[in-house]
Amino acid sequence: MRQGIPAAGNFLHQELAILTGSVEAMVVDVQCIMQALVDLASNFHTKIITTSSKVKIKGATHIEFNEHEALTIAKNILKEAIDNYSNRGKTQIPQVKEDLIPGFSHEYINYMLGGTYRASFRPLNDAIMSGRIRGVAAIVGCNNPRSSQDYLHVKVTRELLQQDVLVVETGCGAIASAKLGLLLGEAGLDQVGPGLREVCEAIGIPPVLHMGSCVDNTRILTVLTQMVEEGGLGDDIDQIPAVGLAPEWMSEKALAIGTYCVASGAYVIFGGSSPVSGMPDRV
């Protein structure tokens, strides 16, 4: 997500975007790529462009990315899309939009809580210690086609907000909340508990904070570390009233991130079923 460039959706939207007939080129990297994209795109004018030496898909156009020639390569990819515009046929774009405020890095949350000249996590720790906020939940991870799109993300987020839990999100989970308007200032405050509402109104933040892409979860660990350093809630991450949830995870990347968070002391919950459940010699 970049400033001034709106997000079209999350993981499960990639095929739906092609179905609108308005996508000249879909550029993919190495992760979260649906296997049938090229076959689907062949029914439209859309070009699928791969950019990594690790991922080359039969039927796709390959323009390999090199960080030393990033601008030139980006221009070549844009030219492919522009040249393909003349092949566009009938389009059908849903007129459904929602605003959001993204980009709450751990540095910015620090400033929001304590001010530019006295940035601190003390207000958040105090709000938890006084009981106005019951804790912090990080809801992250993918969409999963085994459940209705965004259903588990939205259900868990709404329930936690009602229980006065501050929610931080990344990746596809954040876009799920954005579509409901929960990533906007006062929007959604009528759906949260009284303690959380009081804190959000005093600081001027949404009840759900967008902290980046799905690979930015280390920012959340940084927040937990700074909460520990601020004092009053525990001596390590495992003593902080915080939890990480991946309600609809579907990729090995999510497992790797979750394992790292567990090793760091965080309490982590994965939704759905385990791919190795029922095996006595597996965890």
C-alpha cells in the first residue's frame, strides 16, 4: 500500500479483479499467487507478469526485477500494461469504496500516545493497568477460501472491540477491517466498549490500527517490546496482555511468522484446522 494509490482488496480479490475486465496487467512476486491466474486471465485481456527468478509461471510474461535497475524495470512493466489497454473490452467495476488511514508504525504509535517531544507507550500501559483497555490483539494473516471471505477476521475483530481490546492489524486482515470502515478516526467507535472508546477519542486514533503488510509483523513485536520497557505490565513479552491471531491463515509464510512470534514470547492462535492435526509425532 502506497500513499495516493488505493488498495483494490486483499488476497481473495485477485481473481475477482480480473473478472472486472479492467486489469491490463497483474504483477506478481513470490507469494499469495493463485494457481489458476494465468488460465483465468486467458479469458480476458489481462497479462500476468512474474518478476522473481524463483517464480516463473507457464503462460505468464516474465520481467525479472533487479533492484539496481528498479525504475527502468518498473517503466517497462507499466509500458506493457499501457500497450495492452487497447485490448480492453467491456468492464464492470463495482462502485463500492471505503476510506482508511493506514501506516501506524511503532514509531508513529509512540508519537500518537505521548506527543512529538515526549513519545512514550506510558499512556497505553496506564490504560491497560487502569482497566480501560483489557489488552492488545494483533489480527493478521491471509484470507482463506475455506471460509466466507473476511468472515473470521471481521467476527473476531468486532467481538474484541466490544470487549475493550485495542486491535492492530496487518496485511489481508487489515483490509478486511478497512472495508467495514474500522480504520477511520471516529468511524466504528459505536461498535467498541466504553473504555476503548474513551482512549481512542482522547488520543485520536481508530479502534483498529493498520500496521503494514503481512510481512511487517515484527513491528508488532517491537510495540510489545517497548510496552515491556515502559514498565508496569510485566518483565517480558509473555507477561503482556496481548495475543496474536491468524484466523484464516493459509500459507507457510504465516506459519513461519507465527513460529517466530511464539519464540519471542508472544501468545499466538491460529484459526481453522492444522495441516498436521491428529498426528501424534507432530506439534
